[in-house]
Amino acid sequence: MRLSLACLAKPILHGYFRSSCSWRVRIAFALKGVEYDQLPVNLIKDGGQQLTEEYKALNPMQQVPAVEIDGITLSQSLAVIQYIDETRPGPRLLPADPKARAQVRMISDLIASGIQPLQNLYVIQKIGAEKMQWSQHFIDRGFQALEPILKQTAGKYCVGDEISMADICLVPQVYNAERFKVDVGKYPTIKRLNEALLEIEAFQVSHPSRQPDTPDDLRA
Amino acid sequence: MRLSLACLAKPILHGYFRSSCSWRVRIAFALKGVEYDQLPVNLIKDGGQQLTEEYKALNPMQQVPAVEIDGITLSQSLAVIQYIDETRPGPRLLPADPKARAQVRMISDLIASGIQPLQNLYVIQKIGAEKMQWSQHFIDRGFQALEPILKQTAGKYCVGDEISMADICLVPQVYNAERFKVDVGKYPTIKRLNEALLEIEAFQVSHPSRQPDTPDDLRA
């Protein structure tokens, strides 16, 4: 592992308190003990601050998060998390064993490609009035697949007994599920893991209820 | 890199000729020179062979691909590709430099989380009659973001001059775009990269028109 001079500048996270993908990156920074600055992008205010030309230059996908780090700008939370893992000291976010790494990535991608994209703001805006039912359908579909997989891979956490990128993806997805009134109690392994993870400081300090841009009525 | 005894058994790819995520895995195997067996799962026939209890046990998400490899079963194509890369000799599918790796993952995830999931069969089946318009909208939205990113990162291929996982994601997504009648000519960098990549044997032998389950009328 090699730390270049650029690492001395604090990374900047362009995110939104309630965005599950922004939360993933906040958890990764917290687990690694990396200090960073937050520049909030309000996805609702002014018709969506992610739609400005200024933000589009930073992330052409017009989504959060985008992270300025070591002289480059990265979007896509899993790419950011793995970059942090590969360039910063601290606890590994992906296990050393290739099979366990693959399981961590499988679970992360099941959430990041199979569930979350279907509740993305720009998707549910297109769905319109049925967005609650739509989101519930696809979260339930995803959790029905995730539950038996986690039953096989989980120990104390999603894959074995070490916290990994899979856990970083799970907790914000459960938070989303609760926002969309999915009964998480139907998925005992997901529920147990989520509760265990929420006991950990890195998941608490990064929580949507405790961010600089959290509105007062949602603040913990 | 350590090859265990289980590596001596050929991996089994459960896929579908036209699935863009199955094609990604076929390209990775071809680039690495890994021999594998294919067990086709017809997503249309019999109401969808991915919906059987037998297949659900293999991949609870009821999607292709699923890969049996080294004694474990993996789903999620990017997890499979990175596992192949980390355990098999042959050309790297992710560059050695952490920043370039992060850019490869960013582009891969932009496609795998930001574009492809919205054309997944189980999603467009729910969209119904408007599925063509829906798919075009989200592919265009994604390509509008991908084009300026690739303009910055690309050399001969998506990131610099070496083939990577980003290229493995790009070509099947362009194939999908063409199926949904998106005018790819609007995106000159995407078009150029796709054409260059389709010249390469690994992209040709893995093409949907040349698989064991390709119907005769679609065979090249």
C-alpha cells in the first residue's frame, strides 16, 4: 500500500443525508477512520441540485455520491469503497480469501445492481403514483433472494465474522426498505444482521439522521 | 495466486445467449483462456426456466448468470469476473494501478447498476407495453453520462490501452442498446470503443449469435 502526497488532502464527499449510496461511502470512511469533508447535494430542493451544470461536470450521471479523492473524481459507491479499501490502512473492507471476497461482492452487487437501482429517485419519479408499491415489490423480490444467500454466508456479519462491503450495502438498503414500509421481520437473517451492525459506531455516526444536511425534524 | 484442486474441474456457466450479463462472463472466460461448460437457461421458454425451484436453489435471484466454480456457486456477473481475475492466470481484467482500477469499476458499475438493471427481463415485464420507450430512455440517460466519462478515461479501450472489466461491460450494453433501437451513433466514443472491441476474438466467440443455445435464425 502506497500513500501519495495527494492523500494528505481530505477527500470531499458530495452526497445527500438520505441517499443510501452516499451512506455506504460514509460507512466506509468511518470504518477506515478516514477524515473527509461533506458537500451536501440536496436531491429535492431547487428541483434537485444534482441536475445543475456544475454538478453534472462532477458526475455526469447526476447522482450522489461523487467523491473527490487523491486528485480524481469517482462516482459509483462500490468503486469508491474499493478504492478506499485498496489505498487506506485500517480494517479490510473485503476479505483476503478470494472466495469470501467473491461472496462479499455478490451480496454487494445483489443490492447495488439488483435492488437499489429500482428505487433510485430518477426511476421512481418516472413511475409516479405507484412508486410505493413498485419499490416494495422490488425490495421484497431482492430480500427473498438475499435471505437464503445470507443464511449460507453469514456469521456475525454478512460474510463470516468480519465486517465487509456487504454489510456496508445491507444496512442502507434495510433503511430504504423501512422507508418504503417493507416488513423486514419476514427476513430474520437480514433483520438480525442489520440490528447487529447498527450497534457499531461507524454505522451510527454515518446514519442519515446525523449528517450536516439532515433536516431538524429527522435529526436523531 | 494459488490454484486449488477444485480448479481442475471446469466451471459451469448457467446463462442465456442473449443475456448481457451472461455475455460479460463469457468474455471474461475467453480473455483469460478458461475452458468452461455452458448449461443454457432459457429465460422465455416454459414461462422462464430461471423460475424453476431447481434453478432458484442455484441462484435465489432467479437470474442468469450463475457460475459453479471451485466448489462454490456465484451469481452477479461483476463478482464472477473479479473472482476469475483474482484466481486465474492470463491478462489482468483490472489494472494494477488503484486509480485506474477505480475508474474501471466506476464505468462497470455505471453500466451494471445504472443502466442494465432497468432493462432486466423482470423489470420490463412489469413495465409492459411501454417497455421499448422505457428502455430507450434509461439507456440514453446512461450513455449521456458514460460518453463524457469515457472521453476522459479511454485510450484504445475504455480505460487506457488495456482491455478491462469496463470493456467487458460496455460491449454487451451496446448490443442491448441496439436491440432497443437506441441510436448509438450519438455517442462517438462509445461507438468507437465498441467497434474496436468487436474486432477481438474473445468478444467474437462469446457473442450472443454464436452460443450453444442461439436459435438458428439468430445464428451468425
